[in-house]
Amino acid sequence: MFRKLVSNLSFSPALVGELAFYAKRLRKEDTTRKLGLIFVAIAVLVQSIAFINPPQSANASSSSDFVVGGLGTGSSRSINNFLEPYDNNTRKLKQVMNYFGVTRDEIASSKFGKWKVGSTYSWGFESRFSYKQGERSFKVKNSSGEVVKTVYARPAKLTVSSSTDIYGWIGKSEKLGWFAIMQYCGNLVTLDLPQKKNSVDPEPEVINKIIETKSAINLDQNSKNAEETIANASDSIQYTISAKNAGNVNTAYTFQENLSDVLQYGNLTSDISSGTYNKENKTLSWPTITIKPNQTITKTFRVEILKNIPFTNTGKSDGTSFDCIMTNVFGNSVNIKVNCPTVKTIENNVSQLPKTGPAENFTYSAIALAIVVYFYVRSRIMVTEVRLIRKNLSRGNL
């Protein structure tokens, strides 16, 4: 159109008006393309920053992690991020690793790589599953025989598929054999459970002849078993925990409930009798009591599902975190499904998005930038040509 208009100017001077209109349109297009160029340039800059300093998941750590926040990603990834808290015995980490017989030199000699989940065991500082599901608890003691930490081992396939690749540092211990340290949480991974005298409770549900049991009902859904319903926003869930003395002597006992996973989708109500809630470790507990032989003591508390159920992504280091299931263990495991937003449903059903790494993203950005630059430069050239034509026309050179 532009060429046709210019070629006919000498034959039809009346086309000057159309040329003026065309010039105005070109100036508007020039402004639009200039803005487009600026925004694309900003997008490329943001992409560059994200590549140099990759973002961390908003749910990248868990209180169950051996090393809160993991061992780093990108250029910050290093086994030293494990050795530093090990040397400082942060969270009793050094004593835990000594318990397994893994030395500092063996940790430092480990190499970064990947392994299949398979039949491995992953370890953590909090209970996530029941004894029947395969979880076992181990008591770590100091040189004086005092328990300083309790660690929990569970089959890793309870959290992710057995064919999933896990990244971290792989090493070999003279006492433990093959072991690995997960990148995103610093948790230990082993092939087997250590067999040490008095190291593991043979039946965690039985503690000094105390049998723990738990159940839950959904008060807003006809008081049905909460595990057989899907909890909706604002539903009230009533938990009942019981401790029965199966022995023949009076036994001192303390009710204690870890609600870290439950409170991701709910709030604890004030109806907790004489219980006390610790916000720091998200634990509900009651004063120590004495339970007589064959006596059962029961405690109840309620959790109200949030009005706006969050769509926070599933935890990077803890696959049971924000998974649309409120999991709680007290003797047995109680798992209550939550009616999560659609975006979470997509996340749960689509296990993996197409792989687009930094190279692909930069390629797409470069192509987009090249196209925008081309049209911007072309627009500038045409504006200049129109200016020259109008100038020569006013001088009578056309």
C-alpha cells in the first residue's frame, strides 16, 4: 500500500492527504512498537535474573527436614550446606549421623547424583505415616543414655512413585553401607533400617503398655467418618484421641499431638479443654496424667477448615505437605481429603509439565525480541521515508 501510494503521487497530487493520514498511523504504530520493545526487553531481563538467581519454592522447607531449606540449588548447591549444621550439631544433626555410623569424612566424600526411589527409606524429624504403613521410630541417645532426638523412617515410595528420580549426594559408609542425602531437605536416605539394640520401638502404638488410637468425624456432614468424606471450606472436624493402659500398673502419660500437616488447611478452635497449643512446633498437648490398668482416657479437639482453602504447591522437600490431605498420626494414621481449588486438582493430576529449561526459555525470548526489534526498526524506517517524501513534495521535487 505504501509503495502504491508513493508511486502514484506524481500523477495524483491529491494523494498528499492520504499520505498525511498514513504518516499519523505510522507514528501511532511506532509508539506501540516502542512500548512492545520495552516490555519484551524487561521480560528478557527478568528471565536473565531468574536464570542467574533461580527462585525458591514458597513451600521449600519443612520442620521434618534434617537441614531446613535444603542444601541449595544452582551455584549455591554444596555438601558444605550439610556439613556446617553437622559441625554445629544444629537440630542434633551430628548426633543423629553418629547414631547411623556415618562419619564426617564419609559425608564430605559423597558425590552429587541421582537415584531411583525404589525400596529406599527416607528419614525425617516428624512422623508422617503410621506403623502399619511402614513407618518406624528410632530414639537417638547421647553418651549418657538420654534421648536427644527421635527420627522417623518410612518407605520413600509412600510419598512419591518408586520410579521417581531423587537428587542429592550419594555416599558409602563403612557401617551403614550405601546412603544418600537429599538435596532439597538434607534428609538421610538408606537402603535398610539399622538394626541396633533398643533402637526402635517394636510397636509404636504401644508405649509402656499404653495403646494410642485416633478417629475423626466431620460435624458439618452428618458427623460421618471424616476419612470417608471430602472436607469443604469451613467444615468442622472433630478429632478424638484415646490412650488405654494395657498394662497392670499405673502409668504416667502425656497426650501430645503434632498438627503441622492438619493446620495447613485448618485452624484449631478454642475447644481444646485443658490442652495447650504450642505455635512454634504446632503441637497440642495436655498435662501429664496417671492412667490406671485397663483404663482409657479420651481427649477431643476441633479443627475448622479454612474459608479460603490455599492452593499452595506441594512441598519440595516434603511430598505430604499441601497435598490436599490432612494427615495426622496418633497410634493410627487419619487422612482427611480436602476439597482444594481447581488449580491444585490440575497439579495433582498433571505430575509433570513439559521440560523447558533455561536454554529453551532464552531461545524463545531471543526470538520474540528479534521479531519485535524487526517490526520496530521497520516502522522507524517507514516514518523516515514518509518524512523525506513529504519534504521533497513540498519543495516540488516530486
